[in-house]
Amino acid sequence: MPTIIEVAALSGVSTATVSRVLSRPEQVSEETRLRVLAVVRSSGYTPNVAARSLRTLRAAKILLTVPDISNAFFASVIRGAEEAARDAGYSVVVGDTRHDPEVEDQYADMLSRREVDGLIFLGHRLPASLAPLLSRKGAAAPIVNGCEYSPDLGVPSVHIDNATASADAVEHLIDLGHRRIGIVTGPEISPISRDRLAGAIDAANRAGARDSLHIRIGDYSAGSAVDHTRDLLAHGVTAIFCFSDEMAMGALSAIGDAGLSCPTDVSVIGFDDLPLARYFQPPLTTIAQPKSMIGRRTVELLVDILRGIESPSRHVTLQHELVMRNSTARPRSDR
């Protein structure tokens, strides 16, 4: 295994410069940084993280908590976060909170005990145990939120404009001629669910179709959408907008069970653009979120805080995209 001395010699720099490249890359010129990193990769050099932690009082770890690790959406977010963390010299510890405030606090205690250097949480709650830290350190607190933006949290965040994205979905259905539209939301406690519902209602209001919306409260799971879809079909909807692709999958299943087809009888649109969405039958029209980029940008915001760098923006809004596939079409009565 090569040493830092050998890496420095091969790079033509000092060992201190190699150390800065790996721990404080912003302090090194791009030319030098790229040269050192090339030697690190080709030589297989691995920093002694334990020794470095003792010297710097850094754990060199970032804690990333997700509310439901079984949800495929979070897999892409985690991957983006891990790539950015690795580039910055950190490893990622992933915690599955299962929407449980007690579990959220248990993971957050890792930050209080300095077992990790910072926390990224993808849920809608700031762990209660971190309130004193946030109050004491303010903008310097190493805490970042991803996905579920709420200004009340008081921490930096990375998200999309969920209201506008949801409005785009409903406008697409209205442009196709749908007026009797079913909506299956996420939990009411979720800020993104509330934002998406507000956007959907605004779009329907602009088209004079608010009274034709049929709203049901889901939980982002396919199972919740199955039951709600059966009810919506009984109310004669011609299109269903689900606030997650997983729920859209449940809606498609319920439509088939009812002896109907999508989009001939009922159009379906989802949210997230999971990797499997294009392979649904039919391929799913959906709102694409830049999942990997959400993970990457949350880490970049957190690393800036850890390095004392003032970020240009504490709240980063990334672009979404309406991806039109074969699950949406004009209603049968218009053909």
C-alpha cells in the first residue's frame, strides 16, 4: 500500500499539499488538485481515516437519514450523496428512520456525540434533539434537509418546486381534455404533499375544473393507491394523478383489475420518474425529479458548512421535468 510520502513524491508536491487535496480541496489550485488525485487513483492510495480523525477531530463521516429506505426513490438520492461525499473525503452512514420521531432522534444523537460530522435528513421533521444545536450555531449548524422543503425547518435545503411540478401534471391532463380528475396525495403531514396538492388545485382553478377534482389521501405506497383508485373509478374519473410512481403502479393495477385499460379508459400520471417507470405497462407519464443531484447538492451544501464556506444560496431549487409516455391520452369521449 503506497504512503502519503510516495504520493507526494509522484505528484511533485509536499505531503501537506496531498493532505489538503484530500481534506480541503478548495485551498488547492485545480491543476495541482487534479494531478494529485490522478496519482491517488493510479496508486491506490487510501488515507488513514482513523489517524486523520484524531488529528483533526473529524469523524470524516456524514449521516444521511431517510424516512423509508425501501422506497426506490431514495436509492438514487443516496447514490448521488455518496458520490459527492467520496469526492469531498467523507463516507456516508445511512439511517432508516421509518417515519418514527424516536428513531430520528436516536440517529441525530450521533451528531451530538460527534460520531459523524454532519447530518442530512430527507424527511420533513428536524429531529427534536437537534433544536438546541440549531439554536446555538444557527447557519453554522452542520444540518441540511433534502426533498421536503419547509422554511420553518430553519436549515439549508435542496428540493424542486413541488407546487409548480404538480401544476404541470394537472395542466397536462387538462390539455388532453380531462376534467374528471382523481388525485391520490401523500400524507397530509408532509410539506411536499401539501405543496403538490396546492399546485394541482391552482392548475384546476385556472381551468375552471376545481369542482371536478376528486382528492384522496394516500401514503406514497402502491397499496394505498389500489383502494383509492377503486373508489375513484366508481366516481367516473377519466384520469388519475398520483403523488408518487409507486402509487401510480398501484393505480394501474386497480385499473386492470376493474377490467379497464390505461390510457384507453383512464389516464395515469405519477411523480418521481423511478428507473422502472419507463417499463410499467404502459410506460408511465410522470414528473421527473433530479434524484441523484438532490443527493449530491445536499452533500455539497453540508461540506461547505463544515469547511466554513458561505454558500451562495441556502435553499437550492432544482429543475423538474414532465416526462410524457404512454399512460396518458385524451379521454375516450373526446376521441
